[in-house]
Amino acid sequence: MIAVPIGPPLRMAVVASPGYFAVNPVPKTPHDLMMHRCINQRMPTSGGLYVWDFAKKGKQVNVRVDGPLIFNTAPPQVDAALAGAGVALLPEDELGSQIDEGRLVRVSRIGALRSPATTSTTRAGANHRRRFSWC
């Protein structure tokens, strides 16, 4: 079996509401996040919590954050961040226009990595260039 990409890598963003950052300092490094209330995601396959990945000076940095909320999907994480419950790490695609509208503040200096492309497993030697129709 091999993994075949079925989507592009996702650009990740660390965000919180302006209200959250009004009473908490904006994190300057990935390790600063350990001093914040972070909104976690439980991984459906392993049951473990998602490890936040960053790049600092060309090296990958993994941070295990803590916080009062853990969700299985992105929409409630967005809602919790909008409500000021803490800091979230989410794909930019999940944030819609909340950053542009000023409803969420993106922490730009931290250097969140791109999430790997979504993959599907198939048998080795199969025709991986086949086009799919979803209609």
C-alpha cells in the first residue's frame, strides 16, 4: 500500500480573538504558546492530541500545548477562538474572512508549518493518475 496525495498541503495559522490578546500577551515564539490557553484538536485515528508544528531558523519545532477545550473538528475550534476562549492552530481555509474582518488576529511571527497534503491509500502499482469525478 502507498499513500497518494488527494489535496494540497494546508497553510496553518495561529489565531485568537482581539479580546483574548487584549488581556494576554501575543506569543512571540512557539514555546510562548505553553503559557496560553490553547484550543486543542483530538486526532480521530490515534485519539491523541494534535502536536503544533513550527519552523524556527530552518528547524522544525514541535510544541504540545494545553488548554481548557479539545475538539474533534475545526468549526468548533473557530467558534471557540472567536468567543475568546484561547489560541487555535487551524488551516487558513477554515478561517474564512475572520482574519480580514479583524474578528481573529493571526500571530505572524511564530512560523506555523504547512500541514501535509491529505492522502488516500491504494495498492502499489495502481494507476495513480486516474482522474476522479465527484458528480
